[in-house]
Amino acid sequence: MSVYSRLYEGKAKVIYSTEDPEILLADFKDDATAFNAQKRGSIVGKGNINCIISSKLFQELETLGVKTHYIDSPTPNQMRVKAVKIVPTEVVVRNIAAGSLCQQTGLPLGTLLKQPLVEFYYKNDQLGDPLLTRDRLLLLELATPEQVDEITHLALQINQFLINFFQRCDITLVDFKLEFGLDSQQQILLADEISPDTCRLWDTSAVNDPERRVLDKDRFRKDMGNVENAYQEVLNRVLKAVESHN
């Protein structure tokens, strides 16, 4: 019988150690937060949905040669993962202007970017997860120049895969957040999750309707309602796309 010990509880997951120091268990929660956890709530079934979507996308990425922390999923809301030391940055890739990009630049919501924009944010709640320049990132020694280059390359590679994958789901990928970690061999692995919690996803058939198109956590952030239905819709389309592709 496996023995698990709670290591850490974050906003969306509880992380447990296992009998193998190289393997952790991530338990996905239904808890929902926004605005640096100033807004809190719960989305029924979110843990299961996000874990299943993330598992499927990690497996698809592995087939393309993108190394991830994913091992397997013993239950619908649990994922066994390789132990990594998280690089303390959130890597955001943007294809369409939304969220803080609009607030900070004045770009109109929905502006198609000429090329994907890769941004690094400092994972530090006390500081409000600020946007970092490359020089500031290196000044804080959050990663080496080589690691920053590799992470940027991987983020763009993952972006292209996700754009193509979600197109098969009739979903437009607006932007998304990634986290990376270093394993015991100092290899960079994609970590955390890819889900409606970490992506802005618009229903392609309703892309010009600001309310109907939203299939992600913005429904929770902006009190738009039908949050559970949106998450379930993404799951249904992801599973259909994976099944038809295989």
C-alpha cells in the first residue's frame, strides 16, 4: 500500500511525496482563485476536468518530444509526476491581446498579435507576480541565460502544438501560462498543468460574442456564470479530438 505525505498545498493542487523521492502525487482541487487569490470560490468537478485535460495534453506533447513531468494518472483528479525544482517564473504565451496585456498597453481586447509574445512573470505572491524583463530575471538569478533561451524555445513549440490541437476542438487559443522545472539531471521539464485554469480559450463558433465565446477561468473571474459547463465543454472537445487523432 502506498504511503503519501503532504508536502505542499497551492491554490489549485495538493502535492504529496511518495515512497519514491523522484515521484510526487499531485491532487487537483475544485478550489478556484483569481486576482492573486483575492477572489476565491469553487468550481464543481474542476479538479477532475483539469487533471484529465492536462494528462491528455502532456501525453500528446511527449509524443512530439517535449519532456514533461507527467508519469500517469491513477485517479481522475490525481497525477503522478516526476519531482522537479520549479523555476520560479510563470511563462505566458500570448497570441491574441487579452487580460493584463490590454490593461498595460491599451491594445484592444481581441487584437491578433503579429507573432506570439512570450513573457516571464516572477512567481511571488507578495510582490504580485510582476512582469520581468530578461535582465531582471537574470539579475534575480531565477534561471541561467541558457535556461531562459531553452524555456522560450519550448514555450513557442508548445504554443504551436496547442494552437493546432485546439483548432481541432473548434477552440481559439488566446493565451496561456506554463511552468517549468528542473529534474535531478538538471533537465528542463514542462510542469504544473495545461487547462481552462491556465489558458484563455474562446469558442471559435462564437468568437465575436464576448460572453458566449469564453470557455475558461475568465467566466469565474468576471462572474459570467456557467463556469462548470464551460470547463466540461472543453473536456468533451479535448477527449473527442484525442480519440479522433488516435
